[in-house]
Amino acid sequence: MSIRSRTLSRNVLSQIEMADSGSSAANLHHQEPSRATNLDLSRLPPVYVLAAHLSLNEQHEAEDVLSSGGAPLTYDIKEANLVLGNISKKRRAKSELQWKGVRMEDIDSEDGLHASRSSSASGDSKQAKKRRRLANARDGRGQRATEEIDSSTASETEEDQVDTKPMSQLSLSRVSTPSTMDSSNTIEFKEPSPSMLTPEAFANKVKVVKLDWLNDSLCAGKLQNLEPYTIYKARLLPAAEPAVKSLPMVKSVGIKPDLVINKNPYMKEGALRDIVERANADPKPAVNGYNKHDRIKYAAKQDIVGKSFSSSTQAANQPHTQSVTRPTQLLHQTTSEHDEAVSSTLPPPPDWVKGNKIYACERATPLISPNKDFIAELKKIRLARLLTLDEIGVRAYSTSIASLAAYPYPIQSTREILALPGCDQKIAHLFHEYQTTNRLLAVEDLEADPALKVLREFYEIWGVGAKTAREFYYDKGWRDLDDIVEHGWKSLSRVQQIGLKYYDEFLLKIPRSEVESITATITDHAKFVTDSNVETIIVGGYRRGKSESGDVDVILSHRNEAMTYNLVDRVVKSLEKESWITHTLTLNLTNTKRKQEPLPISTATLGGHGFDTLDKALVVWQDPNWATKKADLATNPKAKNPNPHRRVDIIISPWRTVGCAIAGWTSGTTFQRDLRRYAKYRKGWKFDSSKYPFGAIISPSIPQSKS
């Protein structure tokens, strides 16, 4: 599913509305704590505990319970036949296995249904009834409704399963005994037969089971039937052969396999000796120092090692990881490429190419590049670099993309690529691959990577950056927008909550006509609170000529400096009064607080200001008028406004700094960065959007460049 076409489910929107109105999922029924009963879990197949929706302590607690009961606990999900998790949906269970690299195929649901029926058959023609608590259904008195269901439906899909409590509400160390639990809310199951837990029953299969199974088994003091708790079943497929295998392990003398006792019945013959040999071959950890374990960074490295977009440094940190890597391809060149006849067909290079002008602010860039398709592929790689926190890679690709975008001719040869400032052999090789196959294997790998798909979706939330998106994925264990709303709504900042609430609307592009309409309304209100001499400049993508914009950036200025003092606060209040602004995300009055004085030139006092220090308001905009408003409100006084919410930035600049403000807010990130570098290294100036006109302030502390 495309990230752009991703829409919030009705369930998510309803949860957001509940969160806004003060509703909370914290009103779940708490059970009285009691001491857990020890169980013999040695009959279980290899077990893995999913970290999703569990804190680190809760995950370790579950693993300790399994280990103390003799369960064959594994920390490699690919070796597990039984997976326990605090999840309730089949789709999520399947995605968790896929994200962790398990190769599998679905098992026909009829097989599971038959197994469930055969295990619960008791010779009686009349099947036992049990009661199920509904998580979402309530009767008219606000009490949870119950319904009787046939025990033959115990293996249905997750839509008919019982919703699980969050682990924060029901801990393994605080489970209730059967005597303390309400009989109307319990589910009684027969103890599984020994044949259901044999190696043959789990041969080449994996089952994802709710963690409630372990809780209920501890409460009952005996193992419960797995089938009513089973969310997903799959048949394991053999591992794919890697394109380039890791180096063979060196055998070493260490642990003797003959000394190992309590062999697991699920372990194949010879597997034990292989495990011991692999353990002996592993490098011994250093004991002369303490290294703090960063779980987020470690998980990130594990996710990207072996992928075509992983850096050499990351790969070096995991030297023993078996990974699939693509062989390095050389840039092929023929002697015919250097012939005079071929060279004469190439267009003459622009002056900025001849002069090797490396700064983006030194060259003009057309609105639509003749190489836009190849540039679009490079932008996908740059986004992956951004999501993996590879700042060096992001800057390198940004420089190359800016140079390619400024090139006015369709690129025909890798020689043209190598001649462009900021483009090297790597970009030339990518162009050669794209020119030959009309695709990039690196981009295909990135688009197929499940981790990057989720990170891109989180990154699209307004107020969530690359680092925060990675924290959501690796630290919190969230895998989609539903997870954020269900498990982390209260932990989000107000800006992030608004960005998630209007996720789909903020992704919609704004046509130029609507940008002009929004600007006209802002101008009218600015004139109302000052006078008619207020001047408005639309910047951002609109000023660059784009047909559609992601948001609206408007600069307000006045030739009388007194009129721009605290102007942003007055304009925002006027717009809010007439319901044009629904939310004010941020309101900065930095320039007003320093009485609109320019920033000092001193390098020591210049740090930490960021993009600029102008007064600005970042708001959520919605047109309060629509065609059928009167009729809709007459029918329903609470009728919702159908107009989409828009992102609008209102910037206030005194007249003496308006030139710098326009330059700063119109250009892209690479242009802004190069403009500051050019001013510093070529002119000996300091550039800031809130300085004197055009940033042309010569600082005596910075020597003039000789170039």
C-alpha cells in the first residue's frame, strides 16, 4: 500500500476523538494480584516472546517465567515454533514474522478448525458452551455484554477473538488465581493432550499465540489449550540461499557436546553439535570495559545490515552477520565514448560547470528538470539515508541532486555526470544502471524493506522527525498509525497529536489558487489590525513556481517598523476569532522580544538560532465556509466542516530584513545551506534571515577568502 494513499481507519479516528474528549483506555478492570503457580513448560516447542506492546521489563518477566518453567526459550524468532505476543490481530502477527525475516506460508484455516474440533471432542453430541467477553460492545446500562458462542469457533480469525489487555494492566507477576477471578469473565478450556505438544505437531510450523495463554495457564496451574488463543498459523519454508555467504566458521575446541544434558526433543539430530561449534567460533566479549547497550541503535543496525543502503561502518560493526550483498559493479566505459564524434554530440557545458561552482546559490535551476525521473530515484535513496540517520549520505545526495537539477540538458553520458560539481563515480554508476535498465536495484530494495516502509509512514506525521520515527519503531515497537493511537497517544506532544489527527489531510497538495485565497484572507486581517500599507509576499514552493504546495508560507512586512512589532500575535488572534485558524502549533515572538534589533555579528553569540529568529506562527488552517453550510447546520447543529485542514506559516519581517527573509523562506534546504557557506567562505559574511538587507554584513572576525 502506498504511503501517500494510506488512510486512517475509522477505528483510529474514533480513538483520536475519544482521546481528544478525555476518554482513556485506563479504565480497564484490574484484577487482584496473586502469586503465580509454577508450571512444567518443558513440553513446549522452542518459544519466542515478541517485544511489541511490551515494556522491556514486561518482556524480560515473560521470558523469566518461561525459562524457570523449563521452556526451550529462544532469542532467534527463526528458530521458534511458538511465538507469544501481546497482540490480537492476525494481520499484525503475520507482519511481525515477516518483519523479522521468517519465511512462511499461511496454513489453511480449515486445518486449524479441524484440529480445534478434534482436540475438544468429548463423545458428547452436545458441545460445551462457553462465554466470551466483548471488548467493544456494551449494553444500554454501560456494562460489558456477553454472548454464548460455540467452542468449535475457537480457531477463528482475530476479528472474532477476545481483545487482550495491555501488559501494563495485567502483569505476569500479578495474575489472579481462579478463585479471585469473576466466573462470568473467564474462559474454561481443557488441558491440551500430550500429543498436541509433540515435535511432530509443530514440525515445520509456527504458531503465534496471545500472551494471555501464559497468564491463564499460570492462573489455572496447568497448561491451557493453545487453540483458543492462537492468532496465526503458518508453515515454515526453508531459508533462502544468500547471494554472497558469510565466511565459514572456524572450528575451535571448547564446550564438548557430550557434556550437554536435557536435550530438547524438538532439536534435529546434529543440530546440537552445530550450535556448540557456532558458539565456540563466536568472538569472546571483552571484559576490560563496560559498553552501554543502546537498544535503538542496535536494532537499527540489525535491520539494515546486509541491505544495499547500509554504510560500511554499520556493516563493520556486525562482521559475523550472514547477509545478502550485491556484488560491486564497475562503471563500464568504452573508447567510443571518448571519440571526437561522440563528444561533439554532447551539449556545451554551462558556465557554472566550466567554472566548477560548487554552491547551489551560484547557479540557476529550472522549475522542471529534463532529468527529473532519475532525480526522483535519487531522492528515494536520500530519504532512506535520512531515515537511517546517515547525515553524511543525506548531504552528499542533496549536493548531487541540486547539481543534476540545475543541469539544463538531458544527460546522455556518464561523462556529463562526472563533470558536474558534487557528482562522483557513485552517481555516475547509478545513472549508468538507470540508463541501461530504467530502474535502480538499490531503490527496489529500499521500497521492499518493511522497516523503511513503517519509518516513512511515521516520518510523514507532522511534528515527527527521522529520529523520533525510529524511536517509535525500534524503542516503542509500533508498526502502524493504529499502534501510535492505541498505545502511545498520551505520550505524544500536542503538535504530534494534531499531525496524526489530520495525517491524510496534511498530505494533500494545495493548488496555487487556494494558496492565493488563503494569502488574501491573511492580508485582509493584517490590514485590519494595522493599516492598508501592509505588504504580503508568498514564498516557499509557490514562489519557486510549483503548481501545488505542501503548505502555505506567507511573509508580512511594513515599511513602518513600529507596525510589525507584535504583529503576528494580533493577526493570529483576528483569524482565530473568525475560525480560519483551528489550531496554533507554535507562536514565536523572538524578534519582538528583542525589540526587532538584528542579531549580533559575533560568532560566539550567533550559535543556536536555527533557521532564523523572525516572529512567526505555524498554524492549522480551515476555510470556515462551505456551500451547504446553512442547510447542514439546520439539519445537524454539530455538522462537521468538510473543507480540508491546511498547514500555514505566517512570518513577520521588518522592512529592513525582508530581502533576507524572502531568500531564506523561498529556497530549499540545500540552497539555504550553500547560501550560508558561500557567504561565509567566499565573502566573509554571515547570513541570517533576520539580519540586515541581503545579509551583507562583513564580519572583521572572519578573513576574506582569496578565491
